Amino acid sequence: MGPAIHSTGRNERATIDAIQGAMLLRAGSKLDSKAFSNPKIKASLPQWLQANVNDDVRQRAMNNAHEFASMSLYDMTVAFMRAAGQENGVRANRLDTIRNAFQPGLRAAFSSNSVADLYGATMGARVLEGYSEIRDFTDGWTSESENPDMENHDRIRMESAQNLKYMPIGGEAQHATRATKTEQLRVERFARQLEVDEADILGDNFGKLKDTPRDFGLAAGRVRPDLGANILLANPTLTATGRALTNTTDGNRFGSAALARATLTAAIAAMAKFKDGDATLNLAATHLICPPDIFDTAVQLTRSSVNATTSADAGNLNPIFEYGIAAVGEARLANGVVDPVAGTSRSGSTSTWWLVSREAHTIEFVYLTGAGRAPIVRTTELTNGRFGLNMDVRLYVGAKALDWRGFIYNQSASL
């Protein structure tokens, strides 16, 4: 038996993975970017890009991708067709080749890959890359769940168990009664679409593939923080109480005093004393959410071990530091936000702030089961006399505040 022969010719290196990687490189992505390891998007990426960055298959694809990254869109399309076993669709005439690439009936019978897969994987990865880059101020103090459809679903919460009652010798334990509280959540759908004409490929118009998919991803990433900010600024009515999320009756809506050690200390104490039925919850404040205008003050109050906000007690021990409260700055709270579903404009303020406890039921984000909690990218060939590709991006997510006890709001005169 003769020695094994390993071919490393250009055709062997021009694999489907390599051409996808080449297009990503030309679109401005880094194939070893940490963004591709983000758990929010990893499962939706091409299989080779899901692998560890040191994986042999991924390394080979990344190395080969650099060789083809300078190719035009047309040349990448042809290389992909050949890698996918569609040599019979490649013609001397460039226009015929592109039209063959976008007609499923003209693909090789043994190939299930289409040119739409090439552009879909590339544009999809760019969308997901952009989606993972958005800083989300709701991380850490909210919860997530899934619904199987886009209808309203109940979130039933039982009131905290009643305190145990004294039972004398020979007595009988009293029966417990627990009330239920219900809020309804539903998944909403957000979407955009883009068309890539065959002329864009023939003319090597790479701008659509470089910028637009990433911009779609950034837009998808903004939906969740928009939903969260809309709830804070709208102060919606809770079904369980018939009152606004923050209100003076429940004692979680304060006056208009500026953010300072005294007001923050009072808010921390008030949150700890909230009750559910006859149970004292002793909730620990975990996040201080505010607009950028007072973020410096929030950081000084929560992260400095000594007082630094006033000259009177500067240098003294800062007791608030011991609570480990995270300061979170969010520009939407100053600029205002447009309700992503209703389109209603919500006014912001540069001086209001929210104290939040992740130990309570705060805001729940609900995603569609099976959608991966990330944008879904679909790429299809244009039909009915049009040649090219259509890409659409969908995100399924909704949000609802579940209970008032996890919030204290310091009211500003502008809201």
C-alpha cells in the first residue's frame, strides 16, 4: 500500500466554511472575535464558527478564509457554487452564473447547499455579532422565560407563606391560606427585511453586506433595553393591585429629592421593610439605576468605601458601600423612549432614579420557545421575475413588570 496523499490545492482549501469566513472577513468581522462565543448567539451561528477558537476545523476554516477574503462577491459566489457541487451552474457569462446561483432547480441534484446559504450564514453571523454588542442595562436584575406562542399567558405568583402560628400542647395547627397574584405576558414580534439584487453582486456592492446586517443586529439588541426603559418610564398599572408599578400607597414612590446618601439610605431601608402578606421580605437592594447625568454620584455612593459626595462627611466610612449595590447608568432614562409596541413616546428625566432588588419579582422578559432568544435570520432567493436574495430578521420578545416590591422610584417634577 502506497503512502497517503493529502491534497492542499486551492480548490481543496476553498470549502464552504472558508468562503463563509472570507465573506465575514470582508464584511469587517474578526473570525476569532469573542462576540461569536457569546451564549446569546452561539447556537445560531454556522457550525464551524460555534467551535472553540482553537478547534482544528475552525482553525482550518479561518486560515483558509484569509486566502479568499480579497475576492469579489461574484468570485465568492462562484467559489461557493463549486464547493457545494454546483459546477454545472457556473457559466462563462457572469449574468447566467448569478441567475443559476439563485434558481434552486438548477442546483446539482446531490447538493442541498444554496448560494442563499452562503449569504444567509454570512449576513446572519453579522446580525448576531451586532446583537451581542449592545450593552443592556436590564441584565442582572430582571428574569427571563419562554412562551410557546404569541398569546397572553398568565404568570401566577403565590403570596408568601404565612408566618407559623404558636401551637400549644394538645392544640391543632392552623390551616394556611395563600392568595395568588397574576400578571399576563405575551411575546411580541419585531422585524426588518433587506433585498440584495443580482446587480449588487455583479457590481461588488459590498456595503449592503458589510453594514446593513450588523445594523439590523444592533437594532435587534436595542429592543430589550427599549422595552425595559419603557416600563420604567411608563409606570404601568399592575393587574394584581390595580395600582401603578410605583405609587405612594404601596410606599415605593418617593419625593423629588436629589440622589444623595440620605435619600438612598431611606430607600434601602424602605425596600427592606416591604411585606408580602404578613411576611417581612427583608429585600436587599441590588441595583441603582439612573440617567448618565447623575451616574457619577451613583458610583460614588455605591462603590466608594469612604464618603466623597459632600464636604461635610468627606473621608468618613461610607456604609452604603457595604451593601454591594451596582450602579447602572442608562441614557434612555434621560432621553426618553418610544414604546416599541405601541409607538407611544415616554418622556425622560436627568434626575430621577430607581432602586431595584433582583431578589424580588421585577421585570420578566419572555421569548418565543424554540427561537433561541436571539434574532432569527432567513435568506431566500427572490422569485417572480426578480433575481437576488431577500434577508429578513425577526426577534420574538416581550416584557412585563410582575410586582411592585422590587422597585423604589425617586420622583422628579418632570415626570
